[in-house]
Amino acid sequence: MAGNAMTLGEDFPKMQARTRELLATYKALPGGVGVFGAMMIEGVLQRADRAAVSGDVVAMIRSYREMEDCK
């Protein structure tokens, strides 16, 4: 995954946590500047949560890459 020998099962929750922190950052931006970004990240996290709960490895990989792209 992120350039080392971690497995998806180990790294996926860490990527979810990183993305949740990023969401909090967007929500904290003054004047509603981060509203659109926050909405997009929330969608990414919802898909990631569904993939994790379902155990669908292909969906988890897709979600992992989506979360990785969140900046």
C-alpha cells in the first residue's frame, strides 16, 4: 500500500483515520470555504466504510485509492 509492506487490512483503517482528520480540517476552514471539499470527502469515507463493512476487497482497494487521492 503506502510504499511499504503493510497489508490492506492493516493500512485501510489508518487511511480512513487520515481522511477523517482531513475532513475535520476542511470543516474547520473559515467562511464555508471547505464545504464542497468536505462534502466530497464525506462521500469518499461513506464508500470506504461500506467497503470495509462488506469485506469486499476490490471495493476496499478502490476506496483506499480514493482516500489516498484526498489532499
